[in-house]
Amino acid sequence: MKILSSLLFWVCTCSLVLAQNNPNIVVAKQGDGIFSLLRKQGLDPVKHYEEFLLLNEGKIKNGSFLQVGVEYQIPEATDSFKKTGVHILAQNGIEEPIFDKELGSMSLKSEKLKDAVYYLVVDSEIQQDNDFLPEITQNLAAELMVHGAKVYILDNKNPEFSTANDDSVLTQTKKMGNYVEAINKRYIQNSGKYQRVLVIRANELTGKGNMNVAVYHYNKSEEGQRLAANIQNVFKKNSVSNHSYQDINMIFEDKASLYLARNVLPAISLLTMENASPKSVGDKIAVRPDKKLLANMLTNGIMNDFADLEIEE
């Protein structure tokens, strides 16, 4: 009897380990239905419902009910939000889904950005004490994904550079080199698709009080200039300032941005954000520090750029 109990224990343990190591196998929990289970795995339940039934024939009660504690196979799908939203740690190239628990509330709104690939580079000049910049980037990624785009978020969680010493440029160049390597590798993998890089840079951003934004482009890239202009136009319409913004033409000047622009294969634009101050107005646009609003404005600018390209073609 002890031998049988031990055998059953190891069978169950091995089964659980295999389920954990196989991303296409999940165990149904209390309250799970086919639709909710598929959504939590980042899949469109309407699109993949029939395939799920075929893969799990014999495990579903009365044609549609899941059994708690039973393993179910999830369809392998390239349009899963787990695959269309990827976080890359640029220092070592490790990939992981951008979203996990949030997947259950995400659903495809349209395919307006189908065959579009975006690289969102989170590039703070110093380590921020809050999640303001990462949350804006994640909100933006989610908005682009639910309209059919593939999104990569790239960052260096522990950037080892300081702008206070002479070695900073070399170290920062190495960090930019990590971005270039990661982006160019995936650019080739997604060859033939519309691909753009947006660097989102913040310096001592608190998320309190109004903030100034500016969008830059590389002077040798018409595509990057057009993306910057489309994003600028949306920000100008939503500015909280009475300042009259004329045609803004802001060019990359800092070494880090120039290095990226000269070495990445996709067209690139740069968005900078900083706390509003009288000294930093110039051509910068004053906006409210609303994370959801900022993500929506960026999404609108990006979608306008993609739509302009389709009209031209």
C-alpha cells in the first residue's frame, strides 16, 4: 500500500511539474470556463474556442464545462498576447511576456495595427523612485497590442552608468549597444513588416504637477520625422498651456540618441518627459501627468502615423 501511495504521489508531482514547465498546459481552477481560461492565456476565446475543444476532447463535461484540477492544453497561437507583447532585458536578451495577470481583461479591439511592430525603449537618465515611466510604457504597449500590433519593451533594469564622470559615455554607449543588438535581431525576424522604435526618456520625473514633453527625430530619417510629427500633433492638441506651438522640428543631438539612430535598422523617434518648469519651456509641450491619458495620446499619434503610411501606399 505504501509503495502504491508513493507511486501515486510521484505521478501527481511529475504531472504538476510538467504542467508548470509546459506553457501550453494549464490546470483549471474554480470558476474557470473555456472563455476565461483562454483569455487568461492571452488568446481570443472566439477565435480559438473550437481548437481548444479538439485539443481537450474527453476532458470537457457536457460540451462546455471544465473540471477543476484537470490539465488542459492551450492552442499554440502566434496572436496570443503573451507573444505579441514581449519584455526584453537588453543586458542579456532574456524575453518574457509583458503582461500576466492583466491578460484576463485584455481583448482585441481591432486589427488596425496588424503587421506593425514597435520597440519601446525605456531609458531613464537616472534610476526613478517611482513607476510612472514604466506604467506609461505598459499602458501604451497594451493599447497598441489590442489593436493588433506586436510590441517589445526594452530596458536595462540596473543601468551601470552615471552622467557624473568621464566614463559615462563609454558605459552608456555599451548600454545603447545592447538595445541595438536586441532591436536589430528582431527587426530581421520581423522582416517585411512596418517597424518603428520609440525611445521614452525621463529625467527625475515625479508624476506630480504638469510636465513638459518633447519629441525628437533623426535628421536623416523621413519615417522617424513623420512619426515624431504625428505624436507632436496629438500632444499639441492636448496641451494645458496657452503657448502657441508652431511647427516643431527637434533633431537628435545627444550622443546616446545619435548612436541609436545611426545603428538601429528601424526608424526611430525619441520622447522626453520632465517636470514642468519656466526654464524648460522652449518648444516643449505642457501636458497633464495622467498616465492613461499620456498612453492614449501616444497611441493616437502612433496610429495616425501608421494610417498615413497606408494612405500613401
